Amino acid sequence: MDFFSLSTIAFALHWSVVTLISLRVVMRRPPVGVALAWIAVVLSIPFVGVVVYILIGEHWLGRHRRARIRDRVDSLRNWQHDLPAQIQSLKDDPEDTTDPIRRHTRSLLGYPVQEGNKIELIWGRDTSFDALITDINAAQKTCDLAFYIWENDGRAAEVVDAMIRAAERGVRCRAMADAVGSKAFLRGRLARKLRKSGVELLATLPTGLLKSWIVRGDLRNHRKIIVIDGSLAYTGSQNMVDPWFFKRHAGTGMWIDAVTRITGPAAATLGGVFEMDWSVESAHTCDLPRYSRETEHPGEAHIQVLPSGPDHQPGAIHEILLTAIYSAQHELILTTPYFVPDEALETALCTAAHRGVEVTLVVPAKIDSRLARFAGASNFDHLLESGVKIQQFTGGLLHTKSITIDQHASIFGSVNLDMRSLWLNFEISLIVYDRPFSTQLRDLQHNYIAQSTELDLETWNKRPYLKRFLENAARLLGPVL
């Protein structure tokens, strides 16, 4: 067969596959920007673009995993229906404007607002590790941990030792670590010690060269959940890493995180989220926690648990964040390490500023992803022109993900304001309807602002043309990052 014939066959094959992929993209009806970005990729890069789409273009969780998730939906709905909920005291507050957030979250995900919780905001390396190790040492029945990144160095090793001691005294200990984010840990000495001591350790969402053709390899479990004895829980932005050791040579400074410590009904609900993940990952029966209406309520905070991911309600967190932004009447403060919004999120922030809401976005001055940094910065012009204040944190890599809304409510957890967190990763957030907590979180946000430099529109517009071009070019990849 001559060169002309081979070229003709290759040309025909390329356009046949491109046509099929383009039709597939159109019929899936993703956001317009995402659809156009993928069609451009498969059209402009012969064959390679098609391969890239097959690997990361769709939310392929795998047939068996999908089946396990479907098998547990009815049990999840029945369990959610029985969750204790009471929000009359919130409805009695005439200044509270968060009812749309509560109703939207309940409608989409089924989780009600739960009253009677005690919630504490914890930040600082030693403070968070000291509290966690103390609670594991006091565990009597169960100890469950799930993290995206789990490393071997520093105080993370002390947590492993505490879990081993708990297992040795008869506490049932389970741990999940993301197969990609915690790859070195899962293959290391500490993981072997955990398993040898009787701790059940699972790698979540395992992937590999062959599996990546049937299961999308970059769909990750980004949740951070700790549940002790079914009544005490931690969640937030901090992975199981010691910030003094984590990515020391990345040039971003120490990672800055915060976590919450919760006792009350919401802690048990976080335990239910862990249990669902565990049962899907292990293929074991899902044993969701049972509630007693007589359970003691240790505090007064109202909390709504918000798990999100690409399973049965993809994009739920994106919708809820939009509702939260549009609900703000006076003030909106957001902190995030990675800021790569889509048009809807950017428009919501600009609209809030235009209608008189004081909107402040706090992001790190340096992050560990150059592409995300350029893509995020491409949105700053429009935001600044609309009146959004942008603060660049200079005290390290600010990793806390938080939103405070009119000091009435706050959203806190593992979600970044980028398309990966909003559409692709399994995430966990809390919506806290509690003025004291929101005030404390707002104080922490202002502490970050005090260590930041505010962007000035006039100065920002004077940045080099090449930098502008790189930012705008990276913006085109935002929908598929």
C-alpha cells in the first residue's frame, strides 16, 4: 500500500472518529464552554486529542463502581429522610437570608439542616494535630479517617501511631487514602504498620495504565473526613500532611489550613458520608449510622452537610455556591487556593459587587500550579472592574477554602473555586448557619487579609502584554482543567 493510500485511510479514520466524538460531546450537553473546548481539542490535535478525550473527557467511574453507587441510593435516601432536622429558630430570624441555600441543598442532595451541634474552628499546625491526636487517644469504639493526601513525614506519623494504639486497645480503625494523592504513603512503611496493627486501610479510586481506558483516572476523592465514635468529627482543608514538611521545595511557602471539630448530629452525618464511601470502595454492605431522637445536643449551631462529586448529582456544589453568592445582601468573603471559575461563577461574583455587596476574594500570591495561576488571573480584570476586592496572601500557600455570607452563614470544607472541585472531585463541605462561628471564621479571613496585598486595577492593567496573553491562553483551558 502506497503513501497516498495510507494517508487517505488515516485522514478518513481521523475525521470519522472526530465526528463521533463531537456528536458524543454535543449529545452529553455539558456546559457550552466545556463542549466547545473539547471539540476544539479533538479537531486541532489529530488522534492525540481523541485519546485525551477518552482518558479525561467523561466522568467514567467504572461499571462496577457505578453499580455499587446505584445499589445504595435507596438506602441513602431512606437514611436521609430519618435524619433529625429542625430549622424553626432560623426561620424566626427576620435578618436571615439563607433560606434559599437551605432549600436548594436539601432539594438537590437530600441532607437537612441539623440543629444542636457544637462546632470549633481550629487552625495552626500544632493546634490541629494536638486536638486530633488527643481525640484518637480517647476513642472507645471507632476511628475512621479519609484523606486525599496522606504523607509519612512529621506529625502525620504521630497520627498513625495514635491509630495503632487505638487498634491495639480494641477500637475498630479504618482509613481511606486517595490512590493518586497518597501514592507514596500507601506503598510506604507507615501503611504497612497500620495494616499489621489491624487498621483497615483502603486506596480509594485506584487507577493504572490499563484501567484508565475504562475509568477516568483524574476523578479523585478530595474529601477530608475524620469521625471518632460516631459523635465527633473533623473536616476542612487540611490533608494528613505536616505543613512544615509538605512540598518544602515548591517555592510557595508553608501551606496554611484550617479545620472544624464538630460534635452533635452533623458529626454522625459525616460518618454516614464516610460509610457510603467505604462501602462503595470496599464493596461491603453499607451500614449507615442509626439515629436516636433522644441524642444529646451539645451545642446550638445549625449545620447542613454537603457532599459533592461526579456520582449521582454532578455539579450540585456549583449550583449551591451560585445560590449562596446570589443570596448575599451585604458582605461576601471567599478564600481559595485555586481560583479558576466558569462564566456563571464569575458573573455571580461581579453581579453581587454591582448590587452593593462588599465582595472580597482572598487567594495566595503563589501556588504550586502555574497553569491554574495563569487561568485564574485572567479573570481578575473583570472582577476588579466590577468592584470585587482581590487580596493576594503573602504568608504562604493559603489552602483554606471558606465563604462567609453576611455573617449569618458560612461554607467551609475541601472545595476549591475551580472546575475540578466543582465538577470532577468528590468533595465535602459544611454549610454552617451560626453567627458565632461565622464571626470567628470571618475573623480568620481578616487575619489572612492582613497578610495580603490588595490588587489595584490601574496597576494590574499595566502588567506586561506577554503575561496577559499567557493568562488568556490558559483561560481557554479552564473548562477542561
